[in-house]
Amino acid sequence: MSALDDLKAEVAATITVEQSAVTLIQGIAAQLQAALAAAANPDPAIVDLTNQLTASASALAAAVAANPVPVPPASTAPGSTDTGSTDTGSTAPADDTSTDGTSGTTSETPPASGT
């Protein structure tokens, strides 16, 4: 599986989890609302928490809806030979250059004298 396929699978899994979270939060809020509707004198703190859950579920649902699973462009359809690579043909340096840009030569600091 390519890195792009892996990323697509991760995005789909994340969206599935987010949608499950929306369903869970909405379910809890609905149960609380039903209990509050049946109560003669509901506790204001529970009413507030129920409203917070409902708002949170709505915000999460809106975020999930605003960011659907991306549809791959036509050029990446199965059987396509386009790899999406933007390789410019450059290669890593063949010399002995370290990651800090200095050459492979080293200079040693003499040990401190024991005076």
C-alpha cells in the first residue's frame, strides 16, 4: 500500500470515529433532554450541561460535514501511471557532507590539561 493509500485510510478512519463521536454525544444529550422533560423541577446545572453537550455535538457534526473524505482526482484512478511524484532528479550529495553542512573532516579539541 502506498503512502497516499495509507493517508486515505487514516482520513476515512478518523472521519468514521468523528461521526461515531457525534452520534454518541447526540445520544447522551437526547437521553438527558428526555430525563429533564420528565422531571418536575430539573436541576439548572443538568440543563446547562445538556445544552453544552448539544452545542458540542452540533459543532463537531458541522466540522465533520465541512471536511468530508476527499475524493481522489481523476489522474490517480486505478490503472493510472501517474505516481504524483515531483522528483526533480536531484540526489543526495555523494561527498562526505554532514547534516550541518560541514565537510567530513574533523578537528579534535585537545584534551584539557590536568593541572
